[in-house]
Amino acid sequence: MNRDALVLEPDGKWSFGQAQVASNFDAHIENSVPLYRHSHDLICAFAEFFLSDGSLCYDLGCATGRLSARLAARHQQAAIKAIDIESRMIAHADATHCKALANVELLTADITQFEFVPADLMIACYTLQFIKPRLRATLLHKIYHGLHRGGALLLFEKVIAADAALQEMATLIHTNFKLAHGCPPEQVITKANSLRGVQQPLTASANKKLLRAAGFSRVFTVMKYLCFEGYLAIK
């Protein structure tokens, strides 16, 4: 099976819940999202300013737990709560990246319904874009109130351009990126169609507006590449 094999639900929509998706996820995401590994590097670098002994960090939408494991290994006296709605992702994380890491707690849960314990850092790395837009403001409000004063949210998201011509250019360059990294052309097209209504990115200005409306007055763009952005939001 191709390591990037595309799995769709019967209705033709993309799903992270199929068994083979978890085992192929790490390779697939690096072939699909530019600077994905660098996003993790940046998150780990910024985490140094917020995590110390006794700190709590949430990794929201942790997928295979690769980022959670990096944070846990570096901050062994901090607690990492890694949450994903897909039980197969959590099982894969438990069997691979997070195996034998005592300071990682893996949780299968819907983050829109989760009750957060006060934390120093929360991370949502390409997660919010899969939450229905009508639920995002409420979720970000919960995240804000789930942080200690001085705590932070590191939010990485796919975005859309405010200008149609710019969006078309970014989409074409991104498509070429995926093709250059071995994604079959038919898979690129099929996945793009399957993500309609599942992945719903917003503009950069809309994301920042949501963050500020949630209470974050200090919002800083830490990464920008085509239609992918990272933000640091401090309470």
C-alpha cells in the first residue's frame, strides 16, 4: 500500500478515523503541508518560554503524538495532555511516539466538549481548521480561560487568501509541492474534493479576529508560508 494511501468514508469525505490513516499519517502530512516539521521545531522553541517544572501543556488534536513526545522528552517535569477525537490516532500514539513516556497522558476526546484544567501552554497544530466555524469562537474562549495569566496558545492553521487571484497562485504552488513530494496527481484531486466541508480554513485576519475576540490581546504571527500560518497568542 502506498504510504500516502487516501482513505475516504462511504460518503466520499476524508476521515482520520480509518485504521491505515494513523500508521501513514506522519509521512503523509510532511508530504502535504510545507514546513510541517519546522512548525514542530518552532512550537518546541516557543514552549521553552512557557513550560517549566510542574507546568501543564495541552496538545489539541495530537494525531500520532509525535509533537507531544518531543515536548515530553524535553520537559520531563511538565505534564503533557495529548487529546485527539480519533481513538485509532491515540492508540497509535500510545504504541509508538509516546510509548513509555510517563509525563504524557493520551486522551480520546472532543476538544469542543472538553473541560480544561488551568495550563501554561496549549497547542493546536492544524487542528482548528477541522472544527466547524460556528464552534471555533466558543472553543477559543474556553482555551483562553483554560490558560494561566501569561500562558499561551500556539495555533498553526491553513488559511485562505483574501484575494481570489492570490489564492489561486498559492493553491497551484501548494499543489506542485505535493506532486514534487510524491503525492499521486489523482490523489491530490480526490483529497481536495473530499475535504470540502471537512476542512474549512479562514483568512489570516479572521483567525486573528477570533483570537482577539476570545481575549488574547497579544497575537504574533510566527510563521507564514503560502496558505499556512502559525500564531502565538498570549493571555
